Amino acid sequence: MIVKEFRQMRRDRRTVALMVGLPVMLLIVFGYAARFDVSDIATAVVGPNATVVAGGLPSTFDVVVTDPAGTKDQAVRLLTDSKAEVAIVTGSPPTVLVDGTQLFIAQSALRRTDSLPAGAQVEVLFNPDLSTSAVMVPALIGLILLFVGTVITSLGVVREREQGTLEQLAVTPLRSVDVIVGKIAPYFAVAVIDMTVITTVGILVFDVPFRGSVLLFAAFALVYLFVVLGLGVLISTVSKSQGEAIQLAIMVLLPQVMLSGMIFPLDSMAAGVRWIGYLLPLTYFVMGMRGVFLKGSSAGALAWPLAILGLMAAVIFVLAILRFRRDLAPKQTGEIEPGELEPLPA
Amino acid sequence: MTTWSVHDVTVCFGGTVALSHVDMTIEPGAVHCVVGGDGAGKTTLLRVLAGLKLEATGEVRLPPPGRTGYVPPAGGVFGDLSVEENMEFIAAAYRLRSWRDLAKELLTRVGLDQFPDRLARELSGGQRRKLAGSMALLPEPALLVLDEVTTGLDPVSRMDLWRLIAGAAAGGAAVVLATSYLDEAERAGEVLLLHQGRVLASGAPAGIVAAVPGSVVGVDQPTDPEHAWRHGSRWRQWDPAGPAVPDGQVTLEDAAIVAELVANEATS
């Protein structure tokens, strides 16, 4: 019995990957990424004597901008555009502006106020109470969409394959695009409803502010939905059963939860792990949502996250459609050439 | 009427040859049975006939899109839809306008008209196969491809399905049915016998039986165990050099087994 179990386990590569990969990932995450204490805080120093003040700051405050001619408005802009996490406006009295959307960074900065210029007034912007729900709800939207888009969509498509109905669809007059759109549209609609409900509950029940543009919010949501639905379809094209699809979905979901900056700040992660975070779509969606909800960031400030998400959406969705289409489009007549046609998954 | 065909079709899955240089012509109005043991290539051939994607070489002449009805081996019904919704979906997919009368007639023929609201996943295995057959017939296809629709069904359900199949052929459809039941294949107009991806024999059942070399006789104890097989409480034994036996004493099952023995001996 034990030998049989080991043999089966050895041949189930995904289970082995899950058993080996998951502990390794958790070790990496909790060893290098899961740090609430931040040692490097991106800091801007503006106003008269900015250079002198910057020189006197402890090493935790990593000075990224020094502008002796800068004003408080410019300092706020730097925080809004996520170019700095703390801004020190010199003058009398000096003001320290802290980005409240970066919860752990803000808390870390506030613990070190005694090393800031004497008599400085501290202002926490965007999330003055350092409310956890204000920071988490916008990120949760991304997580829930990821769940609906990836897990539920992949299960829906794989179920079709398990029941043999995908083959039946392939012989109907429905074009590949009809099947693909018909298959994905309901999940898209459900995800949009989910997103609307979470956003409304977040604003009304948890008092999460919505300071940005609805259009920008919609743009992020739309692009991100294409990414997650594409991931769901991709998973389904390489899964023979619903169990396999769930295994793969877990492997896709877990790193995003841990390494996207949703829970642990990206800045606190070791550089060797942080780059993984920058490969994950949720990372950019979280940046976008926190910017739109809490900071009221402009389209210009969020152009990069949106562009990267757009690129991911294009690559992942197109790849997913091509692979899904390959399983459909039947050969109707004529000569068959070797390699022209791919086998259906068993 | 148009005939459909595959010519010199070879299909490979990785390094495994699933079909090797297979020819088959399918006449409208006739039932063609593809028979063979496990791994013979029946499902692969039917997938080629259904127009599904495969890594293959050869030539196919198949109906235009939307003129093929297909029941895959896994079932082919939408489990979370009711009987009526399954039919409705097929009608929509094939853009059928007046389909309700035919749908009702098909469901009545297989005894499913009593359960229009029952979910397909709540039907018995036999009922699901009958629903799948009815769905494949709803668009009145020119080519009907049925993969093991009768496997595992009780005799009454098999009869119901055969009524459907015969009705479709009588209506002018070309029907291809893969089956492991050789008694069933004897009802077909044409039989194609596959073994390890190659065609061992093809033609009318009577012709295949008549072409059996030597003799096949019933014995209580086989004298040549390598050429004998169990049949009920007795044995059947093939004598390659024996005299021809009278008509009716050799069955299609005998012919299929002899063909496989000949093929195995030729390759060993």
C-alpha cells in the first residue's frame, strides 16, 4: 500500500510540485518577505536647508528627493504619486508628511519621529487613522477578482472537458470565438458584480474613502479582469481534471497573496524575493487601487502600473485564447498535414 | 447523396501510432460499426470523423460545419442543464428554428419525454447516453458519429438507442458507431475491424464472416489452446487449415477474434 502510494505520488507531478514548492515558497516568504518592520523609507526633503536636513537624517530614511526650492504642495504631490513615502518640509516649524496607505511603512516612520527635525509636526496623509480596512479593502478587491477569475473560471472550463461537452461544442457550428466569449462572459459579469459589491461595502460599511477617478478605477478593473480570466483559461488548458485545476490555481494564488504587497510591504522584502512580486499582476492592481481609493492619484501617476497590467493582460489573455482555440476549431474537410493539428487532452 | 471518407489517415500521440493508414468510406443512409478491442483506435478514428483536432496525416472528406452530430465517449451532455435545456442549447448552437416537435419526438422515442425538467446529472447512465444521442440527432446531421453510446447499457436501453440510430440512417444520415459489442455490430450495414490502429477487415458483416480462413467450430475441450476461446460453457476453436463450415455457424465475433489471431501471429 505504501509503495503504491509513493508510486502514484511520484507520477502526480503537480502534487509533488505542491508538496515541495509550497514549503519552499512559505520558507522564502516568511524568511525574506514577511517583514512588517521597514528598514528603508523612501524620503523626500523639500524647502530651505533641505540638503542639510537630509544629511542629518538616520539611514532608515532613504532620501530619494532633495529640493531646497520645493513647497509643501510639491511634497504632497510626491507622496500622491508614490515617489516618496515620507516627505519632510523644512521651515518653521518643519512638517513631516507620511503616506498612510503604506501602513507598515507609516508606522515605522512614526516610531522614528524622535530622529526627525526637532518640533516637527507630523501629518499622516490619505489614511490619517492608519486604518487597516482602508488599506486592505482596495487590495481585497484584487484578491477576490483573482479568485473568481482564476479558480472559478478554470473549474468551469475543465468541467466542460471532463463531461466531454467541450468536444461536442467543437463540432457545433459555433465558432471558436463564440465558445470562448460565451464561456468567459458569465465569469466576467460575476466578477464585475463581485467587484461592485465589495467596493460598495468597503465604502459604506468600512468607511474606505474613494478619492480618485471612477474611470481610472474602471480601467484598472477591466484590464485586471482580462489578466485573471486569462489565467483561469490558461490553467484550464493545462489541466485534465478539476483537482488539477485547483492545485494549479493555488500555486498561482498563493504567491500573489504573499508577495504582491497586499499584506507585506514590498519595500521590506529582500531584493531576491521582491522581484517576484514585480512579476505578479496583483502587485500592480493593489498599487492602482490604493492610489485610486486612498490617494486620489491621477492617471499620470498610475500610468506605469496600468501599462504593465495592460501588457500582462495582452500576453496572458491572447495566450489563453490561442491555447483554448487550439482545443476547439475542428478540421472539416481536405488534407490533414502532420503537426498541423494538436491532440485534444485525454 | 454525398459519401464521406477518410483516406490513408495516420494519427500519432507523441511517439504512439493510434491509427495507421486507415481508409473508410461512409455511405449516407447506412450504419457503419467500428469494432475492435481496447486501444484499437476506435475513439481516435471517430474523433477524426467528428472533425476534431488531432495530429494526423491523410485526407478527409467530411460534412461542412454544423452538419455532423457527435456523441463523445465521456457523455456529451451538460450535467447542470435539464433535459429540455440541453436540447434547447443544441438548437441554439445549430441555429435551428423549428426544433421543438423533433426534440419531443426524439425524447419520446428514448423515453425521456417524461423528465424534461430533470437535470442531466441526475439521469441514470443509460438515460444520459440516450439524451446525448437525441442531442446529436436534433440538428438532423448528415454524419452521425457515436462513440460507444451503447457501452454499459441494459438491453432495453440499447434497443432504444438502436431505434434512434436506425431512424437516423433511414432518414438519410450516414451513421458511424464505435462499439465493443460484436452482436450489435452484426446489425450494421458495414463493419470496420480495427486492431492496434490498423484495419484488419472491412465490409458487410456477412462478407467478413465468409472471409474467415479455415474453420471455426464449437468444442468442449480445446485441442489447440492458442487458437481457442471461451464461448459460454463451451469453447470455440479455429483451425487455419480446416474445411469451410456451413453458413451461420461462424459469427462476427469469431471472425474478429480470428482476424486478431492472424494479425498477432503475423507480427510475432
